[in-house]
Amino acid sequence: MNKLINGNIASIDAYANLVINKDKVNTSNKDYTGPKFSEILNKKASIDSVILDSNIGQVRFSKHANQRLEERNIVLSDEQLKRLEQGTIKAKDKGIKESLVLVDNYAFIVNTTNKLIVTAMDSKNSDENVYTNIDGAVVI
């Protein structure tokens, strides 16, 4: 048994004994019924491979864009997100750097170089339908 003095190990021998025996401590919890670490890791790996294999997940939303989505109660379906990503790819392929991508009633300003959604708005929130600082537009 290791002796502690004022919360510290009393000697070098006690510390060495603690280090040597740390792997011998029983860390199993027989009452735990949750998933094993390996199961969680495998599930995460399979989800990541699905994202990498599909087009979903290629664009990112800036902090500003996420705030606008939340403020304006904009929720994109998987299909709309996929179309937004396709529009971003089309804009980049045409050499557009700052693009307006229109998906249904939503407008997104996209930095195609970084695949970053800069801002988002719906038809109710676009000021007089005037979009500035873009060099192209894609309607999907």
C-alpha cells in the first residue's frame, strides 16, 4: 500500500510501485451495459466512409451562415444540401470564386475556393433581391 503525505507520495519507491502496478488496477466495470469503444469507433468509421463516398459533406457553413440559418429558421433537407453542394461545384468549375447559389426559395453566398457558405437567406429576407460582391450565380 502506498502511503501519501499531504496528498503526495511519500517516497520514490512508493511512486515506482504506483507506476509499476498502475496497469494491474482492475478497470472493468461489470455493470456497464453501453457500447464498447471498438463498436463506437467502427460506427464512426463507417459513417465517415459514407460521407467521403458521396457528395454530401463537401461544403462547410461559416459561423455567420449558421447564425443566419438559425435566425431565419432555414432547415435544409438532405436533397437541398446535395443540390447546394452541386451548385458550389458547378460554380467552381466555371471559375466563379464568390457565387450566389439559388436552391428553391433559398439564396446562399458561397466562397467556392474554400467550399464555404458565407451567408444564407430565404426569399423573405433578401433585401430587394440585390446581391453584391459576387462574380457569378448558379440556379439549382
